[in-house]
Amino acid sequence: MTGTVHLVGAGPGAADLLTLRAARLLRMADIVFHDALVPDDILSLAERARHVRVGKRCGAHSARQEDINGLLIAAAQEHETVVRLKGGDPMLFGRAQEEIDALRSAGIDVQVVPGITAAFGATSSLLQSLTERGLSRSVVFLTPRTGRGAVACDWARPAATADTAVLYMAGRDATAVTAALLLAGVPASRPCVVVESATLPGERAWPTPLHGLARTCARIGDGPALVLMGDVYADCLAAADRTLERQQFA
Ligand code: SAH
């Protein structure tokens, strides 16, 4: 008898944004394999489980994906409830498919519990909808990051054609990201907001036009950060300008 591996979304950070199903599975888990981004107050729900950290922050040392797949298979052969806990939603930039495929081909039962992705955490904090009547009818989630050995693709084109774009893992290469977006035809004045540590205590947000993105991203601290881009953020940008003016004339 082998156990089940549950790929569970931990949400963007705040523990009370976890789903009830995720919390129940964490309490039941025999062993939890988690990403570096998952906060301790979420992990502590898995009080009877062994906790194994398997990566991954910004190229820092982390377990290789094949090794993680192997660990999950081995754990399912030994335990009834195995949880693979991932930041945000497992099915978005979480390498879930590789784990699902490896587990299924090893004959192991696998289930997925969705979580709130970082984009939804950030957009709620900003009180600015990703879509807006008359302004934005399309949203694209993308990352400029290509995995080692993966073929580079033209990620910037969909960012230029969607009304609203959410860029994951873009903050650290903001100069190259800005250049690629400008080359793809995004106007230099397109409003952006950089959100660090969405839903977490250290949350911060900086509005900027695209041409100021690299300078703005240089202010990101240790937390994970997203870039939101589109005309829906024009009001955020105007509000930031007004604050700046007030500071200048104070
Ligand atoms: N599966 C996750 C994304 C994993 S990729 C999800 O659905 O959210 C990791 C990237 O997500 C980070 O580099 C950052 O761009 C973004 N991210 C994750 N948590 C975040 C947070 N609390 N605030 C801002 N960005 C976050």
C-alpha cells in the first residue's frame, strides 16, 4: 500500500489565506516537503509531520527537481499522507507538472489543493482589480525566468499585448526585463506597481512608470516581489506622484 502525495498551495504568505483543505491536510500529514518561501506559522500547522525543506530562493542552493521527485516517491512508499507544500498556487510557476508526471508514472496517487497565487494577494492589498470595465479585459501571468537548459522564449510579447500583465520572478533582472518590454513595444510610460511580500507583515508597494522599473526594483528587500503592469495602475501612479509632490513642497 502506498500513500497519497498532496501538492498543496500555501498561498502568498499570510497563514489565514490558506484553504481549509490545506490546513486539514497539514494537520494530517506524516511528512511535509516545503519551499523556502512558506512561512513558519503555516508550517507549524503540520505538527505531527517531519518537515523537509527542498529549496528554492533565487538560485540559492536547492534540491534538484529530479531529486525532489525521487524524495516524494520514496515518501509515498513509506507514509500515508505526504504533503508537498508550495508557495501560492502549485499550478502556477511551481513545477507541479514535473512532480505530478513523476508520481503518476511511479503509480502513486497524487492530488492537488489550489492556493491563492501571489498576484491575487498583491492585487487585493492594492485595492486595484486586475480587470476593469473599459480598461482591462485580459490578464497574463508570466515570468522572464527561463530554467537551466530550457529554450528561451519571447515572454515579452504577451506582456505587450495583454491589458494587464503580472510578472513573477522579474524583480532581480529588472534592467533586462525593462529593455525586453520596451523592445516588445510597451510604452515607457506604462504604469507598473512593484509589490514586495504581498500579504506578509513587511509588505511594500512602489508604483512607477515602466522606464523607472529598474530603479524601483533596486529598492526590493529580502522578500519575494511581483511586477504588475497595465493602465489599471494609472491611479496608483498618480497617487504616488501626488505624495511625492507633497513631500517636495512640504
Ligand atoms: N506558485 C507561486 C509562484 C512561485 S514563483 C504562486 O502562485 O504565487 C515565486 C515568485 O512568486 C517570486 O519570485 C515572486 O515573484 C512571486 N511571489 C511569491 N510570493 C509572493 C509575495 N508574497 N509577494 C510578492 N510576490 C510573491
